[in-house]
Amino acid sequence: MSRFPLADRLAKLPPYLFAAIDKAKAEVQARGVDIISLGIGDPDLPTPDFIIEALHRGAKNPENHRYPSYVGMKSFRQAVADWFPKRFNGVTLDPDTEIVSLIGSKEGIAHFPLAYINPGDLALVCTPNYPVYPVAVDFAGGKVEYVPLTAENNYLPDLEAISADSWKKAKMIFINFPNNPTSAMADRAFFERLVEKAREYNVIIVSDAAYVDVYFDPANKPLSILEIDGAREVAIEFHSLSKPFNMTGWRIGMAVGNESLIQGLGKIKENVDSGIFQAVQEAGIAALEQGEAVLDANRAIYMERRDAVVDALGKAGIDCLIPQAALYVWGTVPKGFTSAEFATDLLQKTGVVVTPGSGFGIHGEGFFRISLTVPTDRLKEAVSRIASL
Ligand code: MLT
């Protein structure tokens, strides 16, 4: 028993999914096993040189050595405002009121409920889900109602199945398309229905758009919720430079959308952090301004990897969803295993790390997730080890 017991909010939490996977992986690695790590969605591709060079220039400028602005440099917010309409069908954003910089989208998502959830308030969380959503609601004292994403509904939440009572009570709904972990995409009709519901019941839409630029069909690009009429009244959207530009270690992202929601989040952030190193923001500007070729090159690499995994899993008789976007393949656990048993056995017996679907909530039970973040030959090797289990 520790002399300093943890607060209840932390004591009741299971270990953070990816930290627990890292620990298990390190134990097996210490035995000298050749590990193929398909757990966390952490791109193996390097950050492009022109982004690193922008950081280098920025780091040499003494102006950048002092506290950054809380909401982000005006030039960073302007770069976001310039990028947004080019990517999302002419949607314009006011850099002064509708954009705030984030120390990665995880930071913003984790802090946002503190601005709008009072103890006992309800949040709807579509699940299987990124583990941060329910934890963030819980830290704010709120309660979570899970909304299942099922194969029968193309991994979209059935908005009509949420009771009127829940819609009335809910302060916010968390969505994430392209989806982690399933890789499902949402269409315009879904976003329109969601915005309609949110406006009817005065519910905040928290849209996690971290994977919006990792897609495989240029004729069917993932949408921003802000492309939908009326969304700006009710939505905040979280973007990240991590996955599209191979910048997970840099910690830079942004929240965009409804002005008062951006202000609410900004107020929390003023009290808990002091912004992003300005040289990193300057690197972020370079990514947004000159990054299109990188995005295309990354998409081609992920598509090749996706095709190799889907093909190899198919040959091994393991079902999976064919991803249209995101970095993940969502596979069905072979009969006779739970998700956790499968992931543990796989690691112990073959050295392959996957994420158990149950780590994303009970609706992930029966599935496992592969991250496409190692080269194709290693992915093929991983699937052949999976097939041998
Ligand atoms: C994941 O693997 O689900 C993500 O990479 C985790 C994250 O972005 O924090």
C-alpha cells in the first residue's frame, strides 16, 4: 500500500492501453525475440526534411525561445485558415476566433470536456473508441453512454437508436471518422443527420479528425464536419499533424469550429499549458503550406501496405474490414480466443504486437487492430506469424 494513495479518478482506471502494450512488448523483447510492432499507430516514415529544416531555422531564432502565445502564433493559425478551404471545399475559418493550436490533438480532446462537462453530465461516446474520450469525460466528473459502432450499421452510430432522453441529457457526442480503430468512414448523409440532431437537442459534436488525410480513394475524401450546413453552430473538430506528416513526436495539432467552443477550450488551456514551442509551429506551417506531395506519397505507401495485409489475412482465412482510410486494419479474432487472449498469445508465441479490440471498449471484443506502420515485408511476415498461431 503506497503512502500516497492515488485519487479515485486515477486509481479506478486500467493502465493506459498503449502504455500497457509497450510494457508487455518490452518484456518479450528482453528475451531477445524479434518483435514486429503493429500496436500503436505511430508512423515509421520519417518527418520530411523541409519540415525539419523549418524547425531548425525556427529554433535558431531567439524570438522563439520565449513563451509562445496560448492560442498559437497568428502565422500558424493563418496557415490553418489558408489550408482549410483548400482541403475542405471552400470552408473558411477566422484565424482569430475559430482556431486554437494544440499540443497534439490528444491534448485538446483530453482537456475539452473540462470546459463543458459538470459533475454528473452525460457524454455520448461512439465505441469502439480511442480510449481518451471516456477518460476525459470521467476526469471532468461526467458520465458516459456508449453508442455502438457495428458492422450491421457500417460502423456508423445509429443515431435513431439513441433515446430522446439521452439526447436531451447529453452535453456532447464524440465521433471519429475516419475511425480509429475500425477504419470506417462516414458519409455526408450521416454528418447531416448528426448535425440536425445536435442542433435539435443542443449537443456539442466533438469530431476527432486525426485521420482525415490518410485515405485511399481521392474521389471519396473524408469530410470535415464543418462542410455540413449548420455544423459551425454545434461542432468543434480536432486535427493533428501527427499522422499525415509523420510528426507524432512533435506534438502539434489544432481545434477548429464554433467560436465559443474554441474559446472554452482556450480558457482551459490558458490555465494548464503555455502553448507549443514556436519553432514547432513554424515547422507546422511548412507542413500545411508545402505538404501535399508528402501526403500523396504517404497515402501510396499505406495503400500498398493495406493491400498486402488484407490479401495475406484473406489467404489465412482471417476476416477484416477493407480500410478506406486511416492507418489500421480491423480484423476478426479467430475462434476460441478473446481479443486479449489472442493479442497476448500472439506476442508471447510469435513476437507480433497487435492491439486487442477490447482495449477500445467492449464493442471491440472479438477484434484486433493492426497498425500499418512497418514496411510491407514486415507486415507480410507478421501476418504469416499470425496465421501460424
Ligand atoms: C492509436 O494507436 O490509437 C493512436 O496512435 C494513439 C494516439 O494517437 O494517441
